[in-house]
Amino acid sequence: MSILTWTYIMVGITFSLYLSIAWIARVKTTSGFYVAGGGVSPLANGMATAADWMSAASFISMAGLISFMGYTGSIYLLGWTGGYVLLALLLAPYLRKFGKFTVPDFVGDRYYSDIARFVALICAIFVSFTYVAGQMRGVGIVFSRFLEVDVNTGVLIGMAIVFFYASLGGMKGITYTQVAQYLVLIVAYLVPAIAISLKITGTFLPQLGFGSTIAEGPNAGKYLLDVLNHLNADLGFAEYTKAFGQGSKSMLDVFCITMALMVGTAGLPHVIVRFYTVPSVRAARLSAGYALLFIAILYTTAPAIASFARYNMINSISGVEYSKAPTWFKNWEKTGLIAWSDKNQDGIIEYFPGDPFTGKPTFTGEKGSYGQELLSNSPTDNKNELFIDRDIMVLANPEIANLPPWVIALVAAGGLAAALSTASGLLLVISSSISHDLYYRLINRNASEKQRLMVGRIMIGLAVCVAGYFGIHPPGFVAQVVAFAFGLAASSFFPIIVLGIFFKRANREGAICGMIAGISFTCYYIVNIKFLGGTPWLLGISAEGIGTVGMLINFIVTLLVSFITAPPPADVQEMVENIRFPRGAGASIDH
């Protein structure tokens, strides 16, 4: 059977499974809609958290970035993994003890202010929309290649699926759907990784394979990473394992990006709320441990996939005549995510550093008419003729390695599972933030459960539409977009949550000023660089890493303002003292 047929089968089976689970787990109460009734087992919640955590950025884009960035790409591994440990050990048990539905709920009650709640609400929505843009782009990329529809149509299909099971089952439906999605995505990630590791190095475990010698061919007996270093250097790129210096990010920028990803993790609303779905503080700690184990399986495999993909990609197309380009290249060229511009008119694909042309690819002619006539933009003054979207590397990897069609289709299903699982969690955060924190807590305290559920489902529908727009018009690569979301979370939520738990003197004035100062600076810097054509003017720190500076600004402003204004009321300080000793089941105060 063809790749398309296998993809329809795999995607059809997995989507049917997700929709069936959502229907069976549909809810009629707000506690079921927001926190799955607090009755999810630690093992199931660990799987659901891992699926929620490992988004399209982890599945699709992270290995692609490592493949192109080499050693420097480890910022995503270190930042996201370290951040989850920070969240699980430092924040989750205390937030679970507090027992609220949402982060704005915590901020509003801890800082005894509806204004603080509203500011936190705006931050939560902003961060979640930024994050979900990357997920919808991932959905579009998978559909565009494997179901042979354009990216926009793929995004629309993903929107419909997510809306159905998120609005119907709420957190309960999402949780058990995410359990299934974790199993799909991890199998889809490991099967091709193991097969390619055996093919290139003869080693079964990918984690060991990418540090082993090549088994056959002209490079037989040489270490894979050494060969990659030479291949990159020969083409003019920085060595694959080079840490810092020319052609790589500076040490300061690497540190800032890693830190922003790490502390941004601890401030992500859709991850934090997962710890409210279990019945006790002990269960929250246990589910955090399970999640870390499940996450580690994929995260330790990603560097291997990145190395295998880079090695196979360079060997299969660099210096090859376009007329003899492999099938995978022609297949992906039809999606617009690979483009070739024959600058010297020799018919050979030349791959070097630099942009192959000015602006984005512009396609002309009928479907399938690509190649020399592909681009209408003028090429830049470098030798590179090849455009490759980094987000395709994991998805294209099985095709590059000539694996069977069913494996290629399985990877497509896994990519969709990763994107949809996180998108659903984010959409629920947006919905609950508006329906619970805005509508119920600030507008209509007498709203019935039925009214609150209706508002929540309407908000999911509106959020899906906005997310779809950003999926069709994304501001960058999937992992880059997600990195922005982490930076925004780092600069807004992390300082306020940490100080709210561990510093009784932090007050509402400090929290409000800190959140506004942190996220405003971070937004300005990102917009200035990514959308207005500015350059990284603060010590060369990139837009992905500026959240670290925003976090420090938030901490400083919060502390300064807190010290020069009145301390919190005695009952709030006593509440903070109780939060720091997470005993008991921690049942929700306000269901």
C-alpha cells in the first residue's frame, strides 16, 4: 500500500480512538470540565501530562532544530527537561495544596486582588495563544505532506477535531484522550529511531547509536558525530558538536534561552493545571515522577534522531543532480517546505550556509511544477540553493532512510497526536481562564453550573478559531514559536508564583506591577526583533532568551514595590504559610 493509504488508515484509527474516548468521558459538571473531577490516577495523569508537555515542538521541531543547530540545539533539551523538574519539585505540590482550578485563580486569591487576577488572566491567554500557534502549525505541516492537502486545510481539520473532544469532555475527556495520544506519539517516535539506528550504526538503542560508529558504506568504522563534524565543515557550517563561537550562539544567549525555557515551564498554565486532576498531594508528586519518566523516553531519543536525519539528508541531496533527487525530496517539495533555486544553472543541488533567496518561496505553475521555476524572488549573494523548513526533519526522516510506508504513516499519526494533545490542553486553559476567572469570578458570581459550562464551551470555539488563524499565519518555526510562549510565561507567571508561595511579604501591588513590567518588556523585545526587523540590542540576547531578563525585571519590580507598600493582610500570610506545608488531599476550595 502507498504512504497515502497507510496514512489514512493510521490517522483514521487514531482519530476514531480520540473521539470515542471524548464521547465516553463527556462531562456535565464544572469540576469535571476544569479538573476532571480530581479523580485521575497518578499513572494516567503522568501519561496525560507527558502528552500535554510533549507538543508539536517536542515531537516535530525539537530534533529538527538540533539537526540544524547541532550542539547549540541542546538548549531545548536542557531547558524543557530542567523546567519540568523545577515545576514538579518546587511548585506543583504547593499549588495542588492550594487547590484552585487555574493560575489566575491562585494569583487572584494569593494577592487578594481582582486586578491581579485580571492581569494574570490576560497573561495566561496571551501565553496560551502564543503556544497554541505552534501546535496548529504542526498539524498543518503533517496534513500538508501526508494527506496531500494544503497547510491551511490541515489546520482547519485539526481545529475541528480539537474542538469536538475539548468542548465535549473538558479536562476529563482531554486527560484520557492524552493518555492514548502519548502511547501513539511515543511508539511513532521510537519505531523509526530504532530502525534507523540499526541501519546506520547497527546499534539497537538510538541513545547509544548516535555516539557509535557507522556500520557500512564509505564512512564505515568512523564515529557518526565525527563524520557529521566533517560534513558540516566541508559545506561551510559550524561543526555539529561545536559549543560556542562563530556560526553558533554565544554562551550568554545559550544560557538565557535555556533559563527562559526552564522557568517558563514552571509558569505554563496548561501544565500546572494537570496537578489539580489527581486526588491528593501525594498523587500529584507521584504523577510528576511518572511524567518525567515518560518525557525522558522521547527527550533522550531526540538527539539521536537529529543526528541520523542530518547525516542522511546531507548524503542524499547535497551535490546531487536535481533530476536525480530522491523521491522524498520531490514529495516534500510539493508541500512548499523544501525549495531549490538553481542559481548557477548547473542543475545540481548546492547546500551551503545562508538563505537561498530573499523572502519566502513563491510557487508558480501547476501542482508538481517545481524546481528551476520555483522562485520569483531574487537570490541573495551566497552559494546556497536549498531551502529546508526545519520542522520537516522528524517527519521526513523515515522517508529519507527508505523505511516502509507504514512507518512513515505512523510518524504522521504521532506528530498529530503530539500537536493535538497540547493544543487541547491550551484551549481548555483559555476557556477556563475566561469562563471561570473572568465570567464567574469577576462578572457573574451567581452563574449556574450550566451557564459556566456553556460559556466555557463557547470560549473553546472562539479560541479554536484564533488558534487556527495563528496556525495558518505562524510567526516562526514551531519550536521558536513555543520558545516565545515560554519566555512570556517566564516573565509573567514564574516570579509571581514563586514569591506567592515562598515570600509572605509579596503583595498585590508588587504582583501587578511585576507582571506588567516583565511581560511588557519581553513582548516589546520579541516584537521589535521578530516583527519589526530589529536586532538583539541587549548583550546579543535573542528573542527566544529574553524571557530570562523579563523574569528578572518581574522579580525586582515585585520585590521593590512590595517593600514600599503595605504588607498583605494577616489571613493571606497565614494562607501562604499553610501552602508551604502541602499536607492532605487539597480538595478544591471552589468547585
